[in-house]
Amino acid sequence: MQQSWLLIVASFCFGLLIAVTNAALSPRIRQNEINKRNSMVTVLLPGANDFILMEEQIEIQSLQGKMEKVEIYKAMSAADECVGWSFEAVGSGFADKIKLVIALDKNFEKIAGFDVLSSNETPGFGDQIKYDYYRDQFKGAPAGELKLVTIGERSKIDSEIVAISGATISSEAVVEIVSNSIMKVKEQMRKKGIIGNDKQ
Amino acid sequence: MDTLSILLMGFISIVVVNNLVFTKFLGICPYLGVSGRIDMAFGMGLAVTFVVTLSGTLTWLIDHLLLIGTPLEVTRYVCFILVIAGAVQLVEMYLRKFFPSLYESFGIFLPLITTNCAILGLCLFINLWGIDSLLEAVVLSFGAGIGFTMAICIMAGIRENLDLADVPDCLKGAPITLITAGLLAMAFMGFAGMIR
Amino acid sequence: MTNSNVKTSRYWQTLLAGLWRENPVFRLLLGMCPTLAVTAAVKPALTMGCCVIFVLICSNIIVSLMRNLLKPHLRILMFTLTIATFVTIADLFLKAFVPRMSETLGPYVPLIIVNCIIIGRAEACASKNPLLISVVDALGMGVGFTVTLCVLAAIRELLSTGKIFEIQLMPDAFVPWAAMSMPVGAFITLGLMLGLVNIVAGRKA
């Protein structure tokens, strides 16, 4: 067909255009992704200067029963000491998936806190999982099984998390995601000897 | 069986909880245009289900065999839309040759489906949700089509009754359909949180 | 002199058509999907509008330049290819310069490819008209679409959070209508706005 040459030329030109734009912008895009995670974790782990991706692959079973890979980052201070750990965890919330970034202290004993990377919860209700009064309950909580309660003392830091009134499912989702991922990751890391009773 | 329950949950979730029309705003244009009568609506729904299952599967295959992890990943949108356009053409030719009566009843819907945001939207969502298994992709695509069909048939039923009601002039047609869709969306919100 | 006057007024007419008389969302009923999806707040609406303007102008330019070479059965394919390319480029720019907004908009940016407005204008205008008119038409339609999106988004954001662009506008006593930021609010706001436009347009005619 005589007209197919137009298609071929056009495809070639367009392909070139896309490739050039991609080459020009992709380092910036990758940097954006790294910056986003780092800026959140730096708030939770003050003193963290750099993040190193752990080479060992960790796979945990998600809440839905699927095996998923987790990328664990070691947070190092300016003096090159480990100040903590961070990784991402995903789970289903009320409306859609909730993606969290969770930070722990260097011994993997206490939770340094979490932040919401993306969620689609009901504004004004489930959306309050992003608010400080809910998130602060996790800071300093033991890195193990957490329980959701509907009545309790928010300022008491322990393994009980007080739900957001009117948004039980979203609160429960976050508690489950944090609990499940921390417990499973901890188990895997202990197995691989990365953390232990007397590791730095 | 774990796989079966995951598939079943996925299917129910996309038909009811994450219905494409009411929660993701996909497929609105044909939704408004074709939901006048139940038989037309059903025909459109079936056509969409057919195409979306095919496209969802094909784009998943192309995504996982060719695109993910390679430099070609940036051409994803171009590839997807070409695959969808191609799939619609194929379906059209196949139907015209082997099932002419079915082709007649689909009528003009088939070519219109290419620009239906629901198809491309679903393929992109499957990519966004990181669906790993082909079977899950097929089930979700099929579910999306069923969800769309259900949504459009409900709307058609309501609109047939609306024709007899006393709608103010300025609201006739698209506006009242949208308002009805809004109320339906609110009703479907009741399903949220059902699947975890 | 009369000739250039006529031409200028034709350009103006085309530009303004996109804003009111042939407003893509309210009059032509095109491009509803992104309209409902991104109008929860004004910022995403504005971003989406700018993307659509960019893609519309670029695709109209290319299609207009190619208009004499296109044969019937390849037309739609060429349009689709062109639009897909520019949407990919726009998406890359968004991811690079405004990553948060890119995440909020999510899959609705690539859905610009199947946005009926763009294919519609390529078909109706750019494939038949010289370059300058095509660009003006693209600009008019794009700006009309953006303004529409922003108006809808302003209403929804104001009623669901009391703020626009993070500036508190409603009095403290106002209880936010959370439903406005959900699909319900989207459908109903668009429906009522359409009804309003019908009244105003009906009165003018």
C-alpha cells in the first residue's frame, strides 16, 4: 500500500520523539521517586542522612495471601551509623489500596512511625489516617502485633491503637498493614541474621 | 483454594465495589448515550464485555512479555491503544464473517468502543494494580465488563421510567441522567469496604 | 483591509466558540470521563486542563500539516498514534516536574488519548483546515475545557472542604459536604451545571 509509508515514517518520528523526551526526563523522574520516600522517612527518623537498599531479597506473605517482595532501606546518619530501617507496605483500605511507608528504630524494636504514600479513603473520615493525632499513636509503639481499640487513651504509647471515630475500617486497615508487614519482615530479617539480639 | 478465593474476591470487587462507571468514572460517554432502552443497553454492555476481556488479556500479555523492565516501557500507552484498536477491528471482522446476525445486532456499537475510556482505563488499572497472573487479569477484565453491563442496564431501566415522569425541560436528557447516575453511585457506595 | 478583518474575526469566532457556543463539555457533551474524575479539587483540574491544551494543540498542528496525505482508512489510526505520542510526552513531563499531581491524576492522564474532544477536533477541524485555524480551534476548545473543569472543581472543592487552592473561603460555621468530593458529588454537580447551561442557552436562543 502506498500510504503505509506515511504510517512507518510517522511511527518512526513519534518513537524518536518519545525516546528523546524519556531520555531527557527519566533521571529526574527517578530522583523524584527517591526524594518522595526519603523526605517522608527523614521526618520519622531524624538524623537519617542517606538510605541504602538492602541487597538481600525479602519476601513476605501479604494480607491477601500473595507473596510479595519488600525493599528494605537502611537509614544511615551522617556519621555512617544505622539510625533505623524503612520499607513500604500495601494493603486494602475502605475504598482502595493504602500504601504506607513504615520506619522503625535501628533495633527493629520500636516503630518510628508511618506515613501515607497514597490512599483514597473517605475525606474527613478515613482520610484522617494521614492526620497527626492518629499517626502519633504509632510513634514508639512496639514493633509487633498491634491491636485496634475503639475507646482508649491516645497519648498512651503501647500496642493498642485507638480508632478514628466514624472510620473504623480505614483505621483497622492501617493497623493491620503495619502489624502484618512489621511482624513478617522482622521474622524474615531475623532468619537472615540481619537483625538479632545483638546486632548493631 | 487460595487462588479461587482471590479470583472470586477480585471479580466481586470490580463488579460491585469498584464498579468502573460509578467509582472510576470510566465509560461515561456511551453510558449517557446508549442507556435509553434496556435492549440497546444490554447489547452495548455485552459488546463492551467481549472487547474488554479480549483487550485486558492482550494488553496484560504484551505488558508482561514485552514492556515491563525494558526501555520500551515508555511506549506503553501507544502500545495499549494500538492493541485495543486492533482487537476491536479483529472482533469486528470475525463477527462479520462468522456470526453475521450477532454483528447486525451490535450495530454501530463496535467501532465506538475503541474510544470507550473503560477499555483503555481498565488496561491501565490492571497495570497500575500490579496484577501478576494472567488468570487474574482475565477475570478482572471480564468482571469490569459485567459491572459496566450491570450499571448500564440499571440506568436504562430507570430512564425508561423517567420518560414517563415530569422532568423540567432544562434537565431533560444528559443532566437528569447524570443526576440519576450520581444517586446510583451513592447507592453503590454502600458496597465499599465489603471486600478487604 | 476588509479581507484581513474578516480573517481576524473568523479566528476570534473560532477561539470563542470553544468557550461557550461549542463548549466541549456543556454543549458537545464530550470528554466527560476526565471531567468527573479530576474535578474534586481545582489544582488537578487545572493541571489536566493544561495537559489537554498541550495535546490538543500539538495534535492539531501535526494533523493539519498531514491533512493532504491522509487516506480514509488510515485516518483514525494516524490520529490515535499522534495523540498517544503527545499524551506520553505530557505524562513524562508531569512525572518529572509535578510528581504529586501526576499521582493524583493517576491513570486519567493517559486516558486523554481516548478523550473524544481531541479525536473529535482532529476529525472535524484539523484534518480539513490550514494550520493557523487548527491551532486557534485547539486553543479555544482547550481553554474552554480547562475553564469548565476549573468551574466544576471550584464548586466541588468549595463545598467539600471550604477552601479553594488551600485558601479558606467559607465561614468557619460551614460544615463541609464530604459527598461533593466523591463520585456522587461529581455526577450531580455536572448534571445540575448542564441543566443550568441549558437554561441560559435556551434563554439566549
